[in-house]
Amino acid sequence: MEEKKFIQKQLIKNMIYTFAVFTMLVLVFDLLIYKRAEQLLYKEIDTELQNLAELNSMSNKIILLNPRIMYIIRDSEGNIINKETIGTIYEDYVGDIYFDITKLNTIYSLKVNSEYNYRCITVPALTISNQLCYVQLLANVDGENESLESLKSRLFSMSSIIIITSIVASYILSKKTLKPIIIAWERQTEFVQNAAHELRTPLTIIQAKQQLLLKEPESKIIDKSEDISLTINETRRLTKLVKELMVLAMADSNQLDIKKENKNIDELIKDVVIPYVEYAKMQNKELKIELNCNKDINIDVNKITQLLVILLDNAIKYTKEGEKIEVKTHCKDGKCTIEVLDTGIGINDEQKKHIFERFYRAEKARTRETGGTGLGLAIAQTIVKAHGGTIKVYNNEPKGTKFIVKI
Ligand code: ADP
């Protein structure tokens, strides 16, 4: 429950972050587009204003080459002195045109009568009687502003759609980012639960058997040998389980100690497999070796031995009397292939998908009887991965299982 809440919180947090980034990007993008459009729209009229400003600066003759531009001449106090040349249409609001004596030679926007938009520049000039005055050049940009307004509303509606869509996108994205974490979390929880369960079973058996022994202190060891041997078996199983859990925990935290050395793979396999030949014979099973990779390869001898032991143990465990197990090697393209085949019970396609998972056992009851923990193949895969290799499982023909390891 707690985890679910945490994940939910994380999901919302991620969503807010992603949404904020999306929105910020859209707003920055809008601003850039708007500024660029404004620049482009005003560029022509601004250049014209600038040229005229230069022509009229400190001159006593007004030069006007563009009918779109009007001029206002002001005395040194800022009072308009050319009212009669301004024209009747501007009469009503010309008095409201803002004038700032300190803002000379720079172009700026101004709004008149809260309605009309102008680009404006003021330059110092001279009257006919050579007195200092100011020429304010004004170009009406209502058309340009209308285009800008329409661009603004389009940007606004487009951005609103993008921002609304980004809420859904942020949700999907954060769910996607969290998915591997959720899976890892679930796996971890499942692993801990499985480990606890696997550890509890032998502990319960050991405790029960020992309590039983305590109830009959007078009885002889010979009478209780079955219970004692069961306790020993479960202790052995517990030790194996703890060792295997340690290997997997080390692998998970990247602390698996791999000490590689050059070793002839066929020789190593012979050393590991030969003791099993006798063991298999005792169980009325045949174990054959066919080695064709007489080469030194760079491996961790202990880990590869452990890998072979896992595969051989399984091959022997899951074959019946009279059946056959084979270990083969061959080399190709600098890679060594180790095959462990048996004619045993085999693994069906559904089980094949899971056998490398931790604690997976095809037939739980049966494998517990055989001492299986369901961790062997998970460890085998960890070892192979640490060597940069692959391990795969196939059907053996006509029956049984074939494991192929490539290193
Ligand atoms: P276990 O300790 O239970 O053997 P493993 O991880 O080694 O665990 O194997 C996982 C499961 O894969 C086993 O429980 C068994 O069902 C199946 N399996 C492994 N090797 C063989 C094999 N050679 N033949 C048939 N089944 C096998």
C-alpha cells in the first residue's frame, strides 16, 4: 500500500516536472516567434525612420520621402510649432502624442489615444531662424500591429492546444519512465518474499524435528536417525540457499568478484565432469564427454566450474535411470560453445520462458524433493553474463533438454 502511494506520488511529481518543461518550452518558443515577427514587421519602417532621422538631424529643412511618415516640430520646451502642417485628421489627438526630450535618436513604439500605434524617433533640428528645435517623426503601424495581434491570438490558441495535449503526454511519459522502476520494485519485493519463504520452510522443518527430539530425551540416536538426517539435509539446503542468495545479491550490486585467467576450456570441463561420470553411473545413467575446443580462453575458473556444476546437477536431476547426458564443446569464430544435453523430462515452451528467473521451478513439489531451490539457472545466467556470453535452452532431440552456453 505504502509503495503504491509512493509510486503514485512519484508519478504526479514526474508529470508536473514534464508538464512544466513542456509549457516553458512552448512559451519560450512563442516569445521567440513573436519577437522575430515584430522585428521583421517593423524592420522596413524602422529603417526608413532611421534614414529620415539622419537626413533631418540638425537641419533647418524638413525632408520627408515617405507619405506614411508624419512629422511634428517642437520647440525646446516640447510645444508643437507646426500644428497647421499636421493635417486635420491628426488634429484631435496630436496633443496627446508623447514627447520625451531625453529620448533622442532612438526608435520606440507609442500608443496614441489608446488606439493608434506609432513607431517614433525624435532628432534635434533647427528652425528657419536657426533656433534649436526637435523633429518628431512618426509612422503609423496599425496594420503591422493588427498582424501581430492576429499572430498573438493564433500562437495563443495553438499553444493552448499543445499545453493541453502536453498534460496527457506528461502522464504517458512519466508512466513510461516509471515502468522499469515499478517492475524492478515488484521483482525486488517478489524476490524478498520468495527468499523469506524458501528460508522459512527448512527452518520450520528443523525446528519441528528438534522439538520432537526434545520431547523424547530418552530415545536413542539410532531410533531418531531419520529425523536427524532430515534436519541435516534441511541445514544443507539452507546453507546452499544462503550461498546462492549471496551470489545473486553480489551480482545485483555489481560486486560479483570475477577473476579471469587464461585456461584451457576442455581441460577445465574434463576436471569438472569426470567425477560426475561415476556419480551418473551409480544412478544407472550414462554421462558422455565430447570435447573439441582445445583452446585457452579468458574465464573465471571458479565461476565457470559453478556454471558447469549447475547444468550437470540439473541434467542428472531431471533424467531417469537408463537415460543419457552429454557434455560437448566446440569453437567457432573465436567463441567457445559448451553444450549440456540430456534425454530427461525436458522443459516445455512455456516453462522455457521462465527457467532463468529467480526461484522459478517447473514443478515445485518435485524439484523440492530433488533439493532444487530454483536459483541455479538464475546464477548460471549471471555467470555467463559476467563473461559477456549467452546461455540458451532448447529441446534435445528426440527428447530432453539442451543448454547451449557461448563464451
Ligand atoms: P533448481 O534448483 O530447482 O533445479 P534451476 O534454476 O537450476 O533450479 O532450474 C529451474 C527449473 O528449470 C527447475 O526447477 C526445473 O524445473 C527446470 N530445469 C532445469 N534444468 C533442467 C533439465 N536439464 N531438464 C528439465 N528441467 C530442467
